[in-house]
Amino acid sequence: MTRRPWNFSAGPSALPQQVLQTAAEQMQDWQGTGVSVLEMSHRGNAFMQIFEQAQIDLRRLLDLPQDYAILFGTGGAIGQNAIVPMNLMGKKAQADYIVSGSWSEKSAQQAGCYGDVRILASSGKVLEQDGKQYPAWAWFPGIADADDWQVRPDSAYLHFCSNETIGGVEFADWAALADRITAQSVGGADVPLVVDASSNILSRPLDIARTGLVYAGAQKNAGAAGLTLIIIRRDLLGRALPVCPFGFDYTKMEQAQSMYNTPPTYAIYIAGLVFRWLLEQGGVEAMEQRNRAKSRLLYNFIDQSGFYVNRVHAGFRSRMNIPFQLTADADGSLSKRFVQQAEQAGLLELKGHRSAGGMRASLYNALPLQAVQALVDFMQEFEKRYG
Amino acid sequence: MTRRPWNFSAGPSALPQQVLQTAAEQMQDWQGTGVSVLEMSHRGNAFMQIFEQAQIDLRRLLDLPQDYAILFGTGGAIGQNAIVPMNLMGKKAQADYIVSGSWSEKSAQQAGCYGDVRILASSGKVLEQDGKQYPAWAWFPGIADADDWQVRPDSAYLHFCSNETIGGVEFADWAALADRITAQSVGGADVPLVVDASSNILSRPLDIARTGLVYAGAQKNAGAAGLTLIIIRRDLLGRALPVCPFGFDYTKMEQAQSMYNTPPTYAIYIAGLVFRWLLEQGGVEAMEQRNRAKSRLLYNFIDQSGFYVNRVHAGFRSRMNIPFQLTADADGSLSKRFVQQAEQAGLLELKGHRSAGGMRASLYNALPLQAVQALVDFMQEFEKRYG
């Protein structure tokens, strides 16, 4: 390779070059110990140093209040789809879900195994707005207007996904949602928000202090697959159902400081390197600026074009995952050609999710503006050739 | 460091130098793709190549019949303590357990959350033999004599741990156990064996074809923490309880070829490198020879010494984890000194598990005979100084 290609993968996804370089240098010998991080006992001094620093750095990045615990788990967001209700349903035995795409739909479906689940709104249900039809991936256009959302005051929690990786739909104003619940609440009932933030955590400031629980697979903005970040308000501990596996019981995890079982040590190490890199770059505020610029560049280009289209409602367009289609490509052959030629040009993983078709560009933290510019340049060329 | 220290960690544990070297070299660019394995989409061509080769190599190493599926999971053996009964209890709603130490004790305890669990034998229950008292970590001396083991013909499975990492107790003759069940079985009832082989898988030939399910955390003989190997006879699929999380449902995992959720890609890559190394070394037969020689060297030294002692019954001594105590060390201060001085001499992680005290040397595949010789030399010196 003459230069490193740009990797637009939706996850696992691009990591900062600096992180990879450090990982390569330390692979056979971590800081003079003569031991690789891969080989370290999770209870030894060396790994404990890595582990504690990662937690300190993540807490700083997220500006996390002390009444929230950080847990390092496994099983990804799909695992959490079951682990969350097993931990939080408690005696209330009911929870409310917002379905904004295929990820939150899976969450709601799985939660139904552990209690009474009500879907308050779904991208399927609110398709009509202003007499217009919106496709399934256009998330409830205008969340503030959705007056039919009735959070049940006796629900254990309200779950939503803050960024639908497949649909490219993001909702980052968690405070507005929390306010909405408070305004609706009968007799001041507290229904905590539970957020699947797998694909937008650490990409911008997020109001965790207004939530009860946030979880995220690490393989997008926080490193390697195989690590799940769980951030829980401590008053929600102690509610696990009897069927909850001990190793996935937040209370047991918290008591054991995420070492109830052997944690995914290497993935934690990589996450720690990413956290350190993020702090050096200026934290989530700096990331937000970059990610805004990156996504604007691509959305603006798409919107001025008659050749490409992104159909997500402007207020809910994701800064992280941007799906786009060709306006004329009945049999999908031109999209296929796009993906192939892009790959030859060093622009990788632009194929849309198999359930959505078309293309998708994921612009996580590690991807620089330069990469998005290269993509836009390529799109321009491709349009000239086939438009 | 002048030379790489020897790492006797019980897990995560030493990896072959060659594996670490390859991982370091490929960290920033896997085979000219310009992409790190850490960054690869789990559905992309490059990772699929790694993934499929790892499965082929593991199947070859284990000489696995076609009616067994390999699943790559997460959550470790502690996760499987719940995931196994949720998948296998089925309508029988009962299972039998052998408790040979703290790991299998945890397994039995967790399984009780999902059905009726009977402990057929435990290291606590069969402590008396030939009028002698055996400590808790001396597993049922003489398994063939344990006539009070009555496997219930209606049990969904019989679970045991083939190597207790803490107690240093191993039972590798799975065929004998399977024969025993068959001999006992009423009307030919088939009670499949379920084996936690976390710490002796790949260390010797093991008779997987006589079992229903084998699982193992990868962080001992198969690479990095965060990956769980699951080997299941296909006729046992399709029995998951309604409370079993989708992502941990063996049937869904098998249908999705271990990609129901994003698998721990990097840990799979490292496991693949280890599998390849094992094949190059001559497979599990070669490993058995080495491990026999390594463990003999240490046991023989301990047994001829009046200064050190290992109290596990000779027939059940582990080749992988060798706990040993000082015969005279009432307050534990001399053991502490041993561990400290060993570390200074480049012999790492020799401290016994906090529940067992004393010392423990784990001699997994990646540790050469030379390392055990260095340990024995050190032990000799230490005995001269303090004996």
C-alpha cells in the first residue's frame, strides 16, 4: 500500500493510527515488563494499572458524576438487550421502548422475554406526518410532536437507541427526552432512561447524568469488539431477576469491579489507548466539532446532488453513520459498482447494510475529515461517469 | 529486560513468542490490506478468511467429528455456567453435577437457578478414603470406586470440570466417565456429558466425541481473554429455555455462524494464530508429550522435597496448574518471600489463588520445559536458603 486506505466500516471500525502504533510497539513487551498485555493476569499489578487508568480516563471523557459506576462487560449490545431487562425490570415487570430502527426493535423484542414491554412509538407506527409517508428508517420526524408517547409511570425504565447504526438515525438530546418524561410523570414517578449508545458514545457530549443506564459495544468509538461499556446510576443496582446470570448481574459486576469473571483484558487495553488519544485530541467536545464538520461535508454534498440521496429526516440524521442511495439504480448494479470502484480507490466498507441496500459511510472519531473529502471527491467522479 | 521472563499466570497466560511477533508485525497492516485486524468489519472478506481458517484449524486440532459445531462466544466459563443450563435443561428441567473444586462448585450453584440440580459427588463429600482425610482440593480419589454416583437417567446432562485451575485437579479420561454413565443408564437413557475444559483444552488429546458439549475460556491455551470456545453436538441444539438471551442461544449462534452478534474479532484472530502454532508444533499429541515432561519435572522435584508439597491425589494431579505449599510457613510470610524473589528472578505470577494460598505454577502450552527447569532451579536455591 502506498497509503493507508480509509475505512468506513460500521463496526468494528477504524482506529487512530497512533493507537495501532502503540499497540504494535507494546505487543511483545508492555513498558519493560517483558510481557504482552495479552498475557497479563487480570489481577496483576501491570494490568490493574491499565484497567484503572482506562476507567479514570473514561470517567473524565464522559464527565461522569460519582453516582454512576462504569462496568466493563462482554456480549455487546445484543447481549445487553437481555441483560438490561434481567437487571432492571425488577418487581415492576414492565418497561417502555421506543423503536427507531432495527437495533431498538431487537431490544424491544428481546425485553419481552422478561416482562411486559410496550412500544410507545416506532418508526413503523409514526410513518405518517403532515400527510407524507416516511420510509421505515426515517425516525419519528419531530419527536416533540409525538404526543401519543405515554410513558407508563410504573415502568421500570424507558429504553431507546441514541444512534441507529443501520438506519443512520440519531437522537442526541437526551435531556429533552428526560424533560418530557418528567413533564408527563404522574405524581413525580421516576422512569429512568436506558440508552443504547453503541454508535454515538464518545462522539459528542451526551447528557448521561439524565439517564439511568447507558451501554455501548466498544467496537465503534471505543476500540475493539468484545468489550461492552456499561454506565449505571448506582441506585439502579440490586434489582436483578433470579434468572439473571451471575456474571451479567450488574450488582455482582460492580462489587467485583468488573472482575466477577475474567474481563476482556486486551479489548480494555485498546479502549484505554483510545480514551487517552481522545483526551489528547481535546475530548468529546473536540470530537463533536470534527464530527459535525465531517458529516456536514457529506450531507451537503449528497443534498446538492440529484444522483445521491439520504432520506433521513434532517433533525435526526446521524453524524456517525450516513446511509445513502443512488436515485436511479433499480437493480442495485450501479451501487455494487460504486462499492467496488470505491474499494479500488482505497475507500473501504462502503456497502450498505444487507437489510438496507445502497451505501453507508460510517464516520467514527478515528476517521479524519480528509477521508470524508476523499469520499466526496470519489462520489463526484463517480457521478460524472455514471450520472 | 535481558531476556523475556517466564510467565506462570493461570490465565490470561503466556502466549507463544511467535504468535506475539506475528501480531506485532500485522498490527498496523494485515497482509497488505492496510487495515489492522482490530479495525476489520466482522463480515468483510479479510476477517472471514481469518475466521474460517481458525475454525478449520481448531476442528483439525481437536479431531472434531462433523456432527459437532464450533461456536465462538463471549462471557467466559462463568457466563457458560448460566448459558449451559439455559440452553440444555430443556423440558427435563434437571441436571447432575460433579463438584471437584471451586469452578465446578460455581457451575452447580448457578445451574440451580434454571432447574433441579443434584450434586452427585463433591470434593467435600468424598473426603474420606481408606480412613484418610483429604483436603478439599484433593478430588475424589479413585473415581472408579465412587459407587454412590447415581446419574439420574432423566437428567438433561452431567456436568463436570476437567481441570480445576485453582485446585490443580484434572480428570482427562472422559471416555471412562461416558462408559460409566452408559453402564449405569436405565433403559439406554442418554445423559450427555458437559465439560468445562477451560484450562486443559488443547493441552492433550481429549475425547470430545464422547461428550455432548465442551466449553472453554480461551485465555489459557487458546489465546486472549474475551473469547469462549463452545463445542456442541448438533442434536443438543434447539432446547433453549425462553429466558435464554438470544445472543447466547446456541441454536441462534449456530444458525448465524457465531455472528448473531459482533464476535470478539481480535481474540478470534489471536486464537487462530495459536491454533496455527499448535499445528506447526505437532498438534495436541505433541503438546501432551511436552506437558507430561514439564509437569513431571515439577511434581518429581516437589515430591522428593520435604520443603515443598502438593497434596492432590496422584491420579488427579493437573498437568496444567500445579499448586504447591511450603511445608512450614505458618504465617505465609515465607510464601510471600518466595513469590517476590521468584519475580525478581524473572519467574512471574507464582502466587497461589487467594482462596488457596501458597504458590501455583501454570504450565500451559506456550511455556517451554526450559521455564519449568528455571523454576525448579529457583526452588532448589530457595530451599537451600530457607529450608
